[in-house]
Amino acid sequence: MGILKIVVSVVLVLSIPLFAGNAESQALVKSAKKDVKSITPQVLNKKIENEDDVYMLDIREPYMIPEGSIDGMENIEIARGLLEFNLASKIKDKNAFIVVYCRSGKAAVLAVKMMKEKLHYKNVTYLEGGINGWLDAGYSIFSSFGEMKLAK
């Protein structure tokens, strides 16, 4: 199990620069952050432990899902490119508490802005740092390999 944690850690860390984006996309994310709410891994973990009603919306691409997911009360996977088309059929309640996450948190910021402004979801937030931030905070993700944490 130890080698698996190391492999997952290396893959996640090495992939960060590949998805960092250019200056224009960074400016879009920075601007969108002013209009949306975020949740820290610590606050989200407390909500999960308390079994609060939380929809965990994973917007990563399908090839990223085997990396692992955060185990919440309601887990939904919709790739960012299909969000506008599929979200209403998956989460009908526009007042539901939804935490959107991706790998780094950047795509989630833009998705939350769109969900609020275009699809009129009222209680939607993004996970600060995405799944990488979740792991950095010491929490587990789950995959077909079982429970995984970053090796520290």
C-alpha cells in the first residue's frame, strides 16, 4: 500500500504544471473568484463527518476519475464540458448545497460562476485547491485501489 501512495503522490504533483493554464485563463479564474464562494478542505471534512446534505460534484475529465474521488454524501461526476447539459437532470434542487471540485480548483471556480449565473443554483461553492488541496490537507480519496492519502 505504501508504494501506491507514493505513485499517486508523484502523478498528482507532476501533473500540476500541465494544467496550470496561461495568463489569460489565470485572469479568468482570479476574476471569477470575486463572485463565488469557496470552502476549505477542513470545513468540508466537518460537513462530511456530520453527514450534512452535501452534493459533491466532480467536474474532472473521465480519464482523471480513476485517480480517486472525495467520499461525500452524494457523489456526482459530470465533466466540465458537459456540465450545462447534464447538471439539471442530476441535481434538480437549485437550493441544494453543492461543492464543486476538480484537480486544482481552477476549473471548479469557473464552473461555480456559470452554475450561479446561468443555471441559477443558489448554494454552490468550490473546494479550495481541488482534490490536490484535499490531499494536501491530509484527507483521503477513494479509488478502485481503496483509500489513499498523500505520503508525507
